[in-house]
Amino acid sequence: MRLAIQHITKRFGALVANDDISLEVASGKIVGVLGENGAGKSTLMKILSGYQPADSGAVVVDGQPLAMRSPQDALRFGIGMLHQDPLDVGAFTVVEEFMYGLTQSLRLDKRHGRKILADVCGRLGFTLPPDVPVVSLSIAARQQLSIARLIALGVRVLILDEPTTGISEDQKAALFRALRDLASREGLTVLLVSHKLEDVAALCDEAVVLRRGALVGRVQMPCPQPALIELMFGKPMEVQRHEGKSLSGAPTVLRFDGLTVRDGRLTIENFALDARAGEVIGFAGLDGSGQAPIMRAAVGLVRPERGTITLNGREMVGQSYRDFLAAGAAFGAAGRLEEGLVRGLTLTEHMALATERGALVNWGRAAALTQAQIAQYQVKGTPESPIETLSGGNQQRVLMALMPQQPALMVLEQPTRGLDVDSARWIWAQLLARRDTGAAILFSSDDLDELLTYADRIVVCYAGQTRLMNNDGGLDSATLGHLIGGG
Ligand SMILES: Nc1ncnc2c1ncn2[C@@H]1O[C@H](COP(=O)(O)OP(=O)(O)OP(=O)(O)O)[C@@H](O)[C@H]1O
Ligand SMILES: [Mg+2]
């Protein structure tokens, strides 16, 4: 199957999201799609997979221009896409969701479904429990389910939009092995949109780079990272390092003592931590290792079974999320369009939700504040943009912009998930500025370099066990990766 994109152009109002893009990809190739936030990557992928029409240009397969009006059309031509944000799910179990996608019918033979699911998972190296509700799955597992379904549907072009956010190194290695295998054995063509240049280096045969809607480069992999970064941003960037600093004498902002929290079947027992003003504490661990309930306990979203939580000297156990906010805590959730942001609402409406307290919303004030935050956070969007029309990275910026300006404690799940290198640094500059005015920061990340670059101390979580490490130069990513895996 030979895939060709011919002169694709897509505008949103005055904005040219895709600017006359042409590209040919041979069967069995794995191509990285790179570019800064808002460069037009997802737009192009959605056009390729039938989720939205181009204004002009064509998608051509084996010399045949495709008439695509829907994702179902694209699937019939063998093109399938895994979305950047996992789709909303209903009350289905894993096998029901899997079968529904295959047949669009709820009258399913579950035994048959289980068998196909097990076969595909075997090919992909995934383990998905067939009978649990999809809502109880992690982001990683939901992505795996979507990929398994696309493979079962027989796609010959698989589009993955940032598939490695929130999955473990092991799961990623298994996924990449499976993709390489499918590519070389069955001629599967893979387009991988990613901000993780290591992932592109590990998986891809070549990479294309978009900048402001235009295709600005195509390189064979391996290609040195600095060269890729310069292509993406039009400027070089140097490496950042962790700077140790003295926190002696800084007051304690958050104290956990004898904290016991549960997360499904996992129990984290007797966890103790003192987070001081000006301190950054990173949480490392595979999805579901215990970091989420600990972090969420710090903002009142998870109630501990035992132990004490002190925030700025106040005992907080039993208090509500609102009480935690009032006491100076701020929280940013990992699931952007699931917990943090609301589909269908504009940026101004989000701002009103976050800041307006009275019964009557002062829309003028909310709009002015939104305009100011858009400028400060360099969001590509307008106050009237519905949140889902922003690119993934820009949604993340909005999430940050909605946070209180002077929190005592910031608890952030995956704060730079989906951000390009430049934006991630920029977000960290904002966070470190708040740290420097005395905020304590707790954050989780699946990016080992991010943990090593920004955390003063790192809590490694593995299967509910925790280990607190100083990040004082003795720790490197190989060791950290080993500990995260239970080593
Ligand atoms: N439905 C839409 N309505 C209006 N503007 C849109 C819509 N979809 C995308 N855009 C705009 O088009 C531009 C490209 O967005 P796109 O999602 O393709 O970027 P991206 O390269 O995937 O970025 P990211 O790395 O942040 O995911 C952005 O400025 C975005 O706000
Ligand atoms: Mg995108």
C-alpha cells in the first residue's frame, strides 16, 4: 500500500493549519511526524483518517484518490488512527468495547470477542483484562485497547498521535517491538506523532517536520537530536541541568505522616513526606504504582484511611477539595479533557468556572482575564475558542493558565504531557518562578529526564511501595528506570 498526501491545505478561519502539504510514504515504513505545539500534526492526521475534510488536496492510496467523508470510510481504505486524547467511553467492559468497535453492534458473541482480543493482544504484547469496565482502565490501557481494535480491523496505515504518554518503558518497548514487527512482516505503515525525540529515534525509519502548518523537512533516522530540534523550532537549544539548592530553614508547606491511602487493590502504607517552600518533589513510577492517590491526597481528592495531612500548619484530613484550595493548594490533573477541562466550553467559560465565585458571573472580567492569560501563557487560541479546538499542547497551557497565581502547594500530574520541548521548558520556567516565590511543587512524570532535571527529591513508586531519593547528582536515568521497574 502506497500512501500519498497531495497538496493538502486546511484553514480554520484565518489560521492555516495545513499549508499545501505533500508527502509519500511506502508500505512498511515507520515515519515520525514532528513539530511544535500547534504546528498542524493532529490536523493532518485527522484529515488522513477521515475525521475532518481538507479544504483542498487529496489522500491517494495506490494511485487512487480516496473519497473520505468519515473515519469509517478511512477504515474501509485501511487507514486508522489512535487519538491524542483517549475517546470518551461508556459503561462497556473491555471486550464489549472491543467488539462494538469491530461490529458496531451490541449483539456480540463474547466468547468469540475474547478470543480475537486475546489473539491481537498476543500479537501486540498487551495484557488487557476482558471483563473489567473500560472506565476503570488507565489512560495507557485505554490506548492499548484502541490500538488492538484498529489492528483487529485490519488497518494497513496506523496513525498514532502521541501514543507513549502515560505508558511504561516496558509497555512502550513491547508496543514498539509489535509495530516494527507488523511493519516488516505485514507491511503496516505507521505514522507516529510524538514530542519524544527518543521515541522517534527508537522506532522510526524517517521523520518529517511540520512548522506553522508547512512541511519543512524530511530526514532519514537516525538523525542527531539537535538537528531535529533546530528543524522543529527554527532555532537551536541547549541542554538543561538540575541545579541543587539549599532549602535549610524553609518552612514546611505539606506534611504527610503515617499516610495510608488505597488505589483499587493497591494500598500505600505509612507514607511520610515533608515538602518545603521552594521545593520540587517528583513522583516516578509506572501508571498505577501508587503516585496518583498520594498526590491526590495532598489536595483532598483522595481521603486517607489513616495518617495526617498538614497544609501550611493546618490539619486537613476529612476536609473537602474546596477547603484544600482555600488553604493554598492547586491541582492539575493528567486527563486533560476528562478531568481538567470541559469539552464544549470556551476558554472564557473555563476561566469563569475557575475564578468566579458569586452566583452572577462577571463575563467582562472573565474575558479580560482570559485575554491576559492567553497572552502570558502564549496560548494559540482566542477567548471564544471551544477548548477542544486547541491543539493538545495548547490545552495543557490553558490548564496551567487556570491555576491560581500564588498557590502554596502545586500538585501536577504530568504537567508537560504532550508539550513540545520548547513549551515544556517554558511551562517549567513558569513553575520554577512560582517555586522561587515559595511554592512547594509535587509533580509526576513518565519522562525520566524531566524528573532528573527539575526535582530536588524523587519519590519512586513501585506496586504501592515508595522510596524517597535525593536527586543530588548520584541518580541517573538508568538507575531511576531500574527502580521504577521494581529493581
Ligand atoms: N477545529 C478547530 N477549530 C479551530 N482551530 C483549530 C481546530 N483544530 C485545530 N485548530 C488549530 O490549528 C492549529 C494546529 O492544530 P493541531 O492540533 O493540528 O496542532 P498539533 O501540531 O497537533 O499540536 P500539539 O503538538 O499541541 O498537539 C492550532 O493552532 C489549533 O488551534
Ligand atoms: Mg496534536
